[in-house]
Amino acid sequence: MITDGAPQEEPEHIIAKASRRIREDEANKRVAFFAVGVRDADMKRLAEIVVRPPVKLEGLDFTDMFVWLSTSMQKLAQSKTNEEVETRPPGTVEEQVALPPPGS
């Protein structure tokens, strides 16, 4: 989900219900939910809704964000059913090492 982190006039009980569903589906391995905050996103509010820490999209760099998302999804797809998989934010050393050299 790419968002500014602010509700769009939804009632609080709808947001709480969505958050519970995200958490239940994550716990039951039905979904891997990634939240990305843009510009002045309310990251604290966003963190209350999701399981994984939300990631801030710095400078609206969608290329790095999609590379990070792709790398994270590859790790999740290759993991065992109950295995915990760490997904590091974009720009970390691990993610930079995983990227091919420019122009390749």
C-alpha cells in the first residue's frame, strides 16, 4: 500500500477492522502486507495499522521502492511456511548488495 497514512474520512471502527484483518492475514500467512508512506505521510499512524514497520518513500524514488519490494517478496516466496523473514528497508547494505550494477 502506498499512502500518506491519513484516513480518507473513514470511521475509526472501519480502520480498526482493516488493521485487525491485516494482522490476522499476516499471522495466518495469507498475505505479506507492505506499507509505504509518501511525502508528509503520518508514519506513526500508519505503523499502528500494519504489522511490518512502514517504509518512507524518500524523494518519491519509486525505483528503489520497487526493487526493495521485489527483493522482499523473493525472500518471502523462498521461505518455509513458519519461517520468520526479515525485510530490511530500502537502501540498507543488504539491499544495495543485492542490486545488479547499473547498466547490467
